[in-house]
Amino acid sequence: MNISSEGNSNRKIPPAHEQSQRDRELRERSLLRARQQSARELAVLVAVDFTADRYRPSPVAHQARQAAAIAARASGDAEDETAAEAPIADIDFDASLAEFQELARSAGAVIAAVLIQRRAKPDAATLVGGGKLDEIVATVASTGASLVLFDHDLTPSQARNVEARLPCTVIDRTQLILDIFARHARTREGQLQVELAQLEYSLPRLGGKGKVMSQTGGGIGTRGPGETQLETDRRKIRGRLDRIKQQLEAVRRIRRQQRGRREAVPVPTVALVGYTNAGKSTLFNAMTGAEVLASERMFATLDPKLRQLTLPSRRKVLLSDTVGFLRNLPHALVTSFRATLEEVERAELLLHVRDAASPTLDAQRQQVEAVLTELGAGKKPTLQVLNKIDLLAEGTPTEAGAQRVSGLTGEGIDELLHAIDAALTNDPLDQAVFRIPQAEGRVLAALEGGATLQNQRFEGNEVTLTAIGPRSLLDRYRKYEVAGDREE
């Protein structure tokens, strides 16, 4: 017995409180995994290719076809001109389908099946027609899916007709994007903007039947026609919309005050814009050393981020990271997020960040430029930035004049900073020679902090130097400039 007790005494038994803590952690992890599994819903994706639009292509597709035709004529093969037209729509549709699948995954859905229909025009009652709707019903039954996601917007009547046939939730493209926005909104402003867009989208789609539509004001003591439940819901939503708009206007006032304080000190703003998932946040982190969320999921950034950035000329700018754009971005979202996108409107320079490895590079550029035009920022000075060049094969040609960078590896960042320096024409770089008394330490410190100083010579109680920096900074100290030595 003694030997056994001695052997047992050599074994390390954790204290009771440590064991219970470990058990709690294991239980919490298992609960978290269970929640994550339950949160990931099975979804059936429905994509429709309207073939009547195949020969009325978008401007992007039209330009691509023209380029293909010119190339065919240059090579002397006239037969390829018509052959080059057919695949364009298919390539566009394939890219749109892949993007829709990524949207579904970003919303937390597990794709159970993808159904594709090609038809000449939308069905007025159900968008897809009766036969395809029967197939959707059968697919939902066989997969046990709890969601059906449409890659098109459904009219209120189409949504009601489809929901009447399906035993699960039906969500169209705009609702899906709004759900992703709601998942990623972190600040109070972002949450208000998402709620505003959701309410504006749902207001015309309110409906009901049976008891839900019964009048609530009838009965003894409340004579009169009363008010239907639908009217009550609409009134409540309109009231909530008014309150949200008032709160967002208060946010805009605060932003205007903050912007006014920033503009009192001449620090230009440079805004990153681009298609969603183009790598803007990764590039933002690489340029500023910040640690904002960088994710492969779409719309990972909703709330604007501002960081100070020092350029090679030592001038300081504010770099802004903004929400990504998307093809067919719902107009309600652009309107609701106008407060967030004010940084784009006020920016002195835009960096249009594009995914260099994307097969739809030019189409994405067209979509972003369309949204910028809607915001009134279509004519702002813009630098084209091709990001993710680390994903390109060596020797792959890229767009002439664009800055090639990799936010992940840091390649090309220095060249991009020099290009930003050169593009800030509202406050261009200037060069001047100053002779400053050494007693003016404040002046010397200001020049050293905001400009590059060269050829410093100390003569008695004065220092002579060449300063290269923003003209607005050098203009403050022109009284110390050596006449005849100024160079731009």
C-alpha cells in the first residue's frame, strides 16, 4: 500500500480549479463550433442569364468586342470578327456567377446547389418561369436548403409568388448585399446606414394576408374604418426612417466640424477606392503600418479609416480606406452610405486600387468609375494602382501608366508613394534656398518636419539651407528666402 501511494504521489494531478477552468473552456469551444455550424445555412443559388441582352452588351462588353474585331482585322482573319462576339456574354455571366457565389459565402451560407437558367426575358410573375420554379422546389426538397438566393432583384409581386411556392426563405441580390453589410458594420454610424438601406428596401415590399391585414381600429368604443396592420407597419417604418435620417445628419454635422478643423491645417486627403476584395485594406496597412481588418470576404471594410501618411518629400497626407464597390451596386446603398463616402468627395487624389489578377479587370474599373460619377467624384485626379502583382506570372504585361504594387509583399510601395507626391498638384513640391537665424528654432523645426533639407551651411549665427517641400509650407517663410535662388 505504501508503494502504491508513493507511485501515485509522483503523478501530477492538476488542482481542482484548473481542471474546472479547462472543462469550461472545452465546453465554450464546443458551443462556439455548434453556433458557427448552425449559423451557416444551406442555400440554393439561382442565376439567370437573359439572352435577349446578349446582343445588346454593356459598354464594357461592347468595347471588348470592338477591340477583338480590330485585332481580327489586323491579323487579316475577318471570320473571327463574328466569332469573337459570342463568348463575351458568357465570360461576363461566368464572372458574375463566381462573384455571386462569393457573396453567398461572405454572408455565411453553404452552397448546396447552383441552378442556372437562360431565357430571353424575365418572367413577370416569378422571374424564372413556372418550369424552373418547379425545379427550384424539387432542389430545395432534396437538399434540405433553408435559403434560396436569386442573383437578381425580385419585384414585390415576384417575391410573393416565389415565396408562396417555397417552404424556405427567399432572398434577392440586394437583400443579400444588405445582410453582408449588416454583418460587417461595427460603428454606430455604419449600423444606422445599413438599417436605413434595409428599411428603404423593405418599405415597398410590405405585404400580408388573412388576419395580418385585418383592421386594428374596429370594435365597440373604437368605431370607424380603423387602420390595417399593413398601414400600421408602414407608418412605424416611416417614423423609424425619419429618426435614422436625423441621427445620420447629426453624424454628418460632426464630420463637417472635424473636416473643418482638418482643413484649417493644409493636409491633403488621399482616398483608396476600388472594387470589393481588390486588396484596399491590405494596401492601406502596408502604406501606413495600421492594422485594420483585411479579409478576403467581400465588404470587409464598411467604416472609413483615416491614417496619417508621410510621403518621401516629408509632406504629410491623410490616407482614407473606404467601402468597396460592386457591379450593380444597389442605389439605396450608395445613397445610404453617402456620409461614409464623403471622404471620397473631399479627397484631393484618388487611388483606384484594382486586382491585377482578376479576369474582369476592365469591367470592374468601369463599375467603380460609374459609382464615382454618381458620387460627383468622376473627374477627380486619379492614380490607377494594380494590386496583387505577386499573383501574376513573371513577365505578364499590365496596363501602361498604372502603378504596380503588392500590398501583401510590399513590392512597389515606394514607387507608389513617389507617384502620390508628384500627383498632388494643388500643393505642388517647391524648392527654395533660405537663410535663417539660428535663434529661429521654431522655423527650422517646421521646415525640418515638413520638408527635405539639403546643403545646410552654418555661417555665424545663421544657417543657409535648401528646402524641398509643399509650396504652402515654404510660402510661410518666404521672408527668409535668398533672393534669386528659388527653383521649382
